[in-house]
Amino acid sequence: MERFASLDFETANWNMTSVCSVGIVIVENGEIQDKLYSLIRPQPNFYSYRNTQIHGLKKTDTLEAPVFPEVWEKIAPRIKGMPLVAHNSVFDEACLKATYAYYGMPYPDYRFYCTYRLSRKLFKGLENYQLHTVSAYCGYELIDHHYALADAEACAAIMLKILRHNSLL
């Protein structure tokens, strides 16, 4: 895999359509080529206490933010044809599909890879397989966990280590 985009969504509440920020890291030939971050006005537009405690975002942070279709319109051409990589991809893929459906957008069948599942198979003996633990093992110090761009960078570092481990890069 010479090209991929790692991504991370944060959500405002328990609804998968409530994406309130996105981080994207584009990797080509083993090197980070581009990074994108955006706040997103979530739907539904309310923040649960628990989610705010996790990522620190509040309704006031995204009141003037663009809605998902506006943000994704800028992202989609840059990741076209690339596999998407996420740590616990089940969550991020579900957010993406649900948000596409909410806005009536045709879903382009992105192909997802999960660094959580891959790292469990390849990196034996870690204390746990949480993003910060696996990224540290792979040489990336995750300082701002749950900031979507930092999490996407950590995910990219994990995927690069996985690819090198398997001589795929």
C-alpha cells in the first residue's frame, strides 16, 4: 500500500451522525504528504457531557463551523481512490456511512483498514491496544489524544510500522 489516508472523527454525542471534527493524514510512499483538520457542525447539534469530557469540544466551538457536506467536499477529492485507515475503524466507518446517509449523499464504498485489529495480530505482548499505547510502541508520542488530527497522525504512524513490519512498504 503506497498511498493511504488515515482519519479520525470525534462526535458530539452518541449519534454516529454527530461528527464534530475530523483529522485526515495523507501518506504516500511512506511519507506524510498532507494533513487536514476541520471542525464540523454536528447533526444533531448538541454535545453530551461525556463526549465533551473526552475531546473538550463544546457547542460554542462548532456553532459557526461548516456542515459535513461542505467539509467533505474539500476532503473527498484529496483521498479519492485511497484506502482509509483508522484505529477502531468500525467506529469511524460507521460515522462516515451514517453521516453520508443523513445528508442523502451517495456513499463511495471507501475501503477501510483497522490499525487496532492489525496491531493486535502483529504486535504481541502490549499492555493494551489503545491508540496511545500502540502509537508509542510504533515511535509516535500521542500528546493531544482525542484531537482528531493528532489521532489521525498516530494512526498513520501505526499503519506505517505495520506496513514496514510486513515488508509492504
